[in-house]
Amino acid sequence: MGLPTDATTPEAVGDAANAERVEEVLDRLRESGGRATTSRRILLTALFEEGPHHTAEELAIEVQRVAPDVHLSTIYRNLDELERLGVVVHAHLGHGPATYHLASETHGHLVCEFCDAAVEAPEDFFAELMDAASKRYNFTIDPRHFAVLGRCAACAQASLETPTN
Ligand SMILES: [Zn+2]
Ligand SMILES: [Zn+2]
Ligand SMILES: [Zn+2]
């Protein structure tokens, strides 16, 4: 057969690969002097499995499914600690609470003010703006921290189709 020997189905990659990545992060955590507690392991698993853009409260619900005695305040403390250790970063996508990303999976965001749809844009997408801010104002933009707000294609289309008079 023409398939490479290391071919894996997407399903096979799923949980086992996530578990491995969680262990890698926990190793890094220990190396930087952090403790790999059970609640942190569960929290990281939720971050890897649920994808980005989850608030602390949403992550708490996921963690509490497995460990009901982990309080929201512990989740906040753990997120702070993971952020300090460079494992996790937060982003503000709009008016709501911050959402959390693994530091290895960050990107910028274009968020629709009308329907909250988020487009993920790689950091190089912001390169010209970062360059201009640096040259003109000697200002260093962090494109991962705040979203650029506007109107998505679907909402722009809908506003054209809705007569205003
Ligand atoms: Zn994101
Ligand atoms: Zn912030
Ligand atoms: Zn929209």
C-alpha cells in the first residue's frame, strides 16, 4: 500500500496525544518550580480537549465534572500560576470575561460585535500594524491579548439585506 508506515487516523491521535501533551506541560511546570497537582492536570486536560476560548467559569464546569470538589477560586489560582509559568495566556474577545489559551496555541482574534463570531488570525497577520506602531510610537503591540472588533461577513451581508427605512 502507498500509505506511510506511521499513518494514524485522526481518532487515534485524539486522547492519547492530548494526554501526552498534558504530561509535557506538567514536566515543564515542575522544571519551572511549579507543582503538578491533580486539579492542574485536570484543568490542562480540559484546555487541550475543549479547545481555546473558554472562560475560567467554563473551565471550572469541565474540571468539576471530573473533580467536583475543585472550587472556582482554585481554578483562578491555577490559571494565574500557569500563566505566570508561561503555559497559559488569556485573551479578551469582547465585553465578557477573559478566555484562556495554551501558550503554544495563541493567535490574534477578529471578533464580530454583532454575533460574537471569532476569526483566529496568526500573529504574522498583525505584522504590518505591529511594525507601524513600533516605528511611529515606539509601541510594542501584543496582538494576542485583545481582539480587534468589527463586523463579520454574514452580519455585514444581513445589514445590507435589512431595509433601514
Ligand atoms: Zn483564540
Ligand atoms: Zn488581560
Ligand atoms: Zn457577525
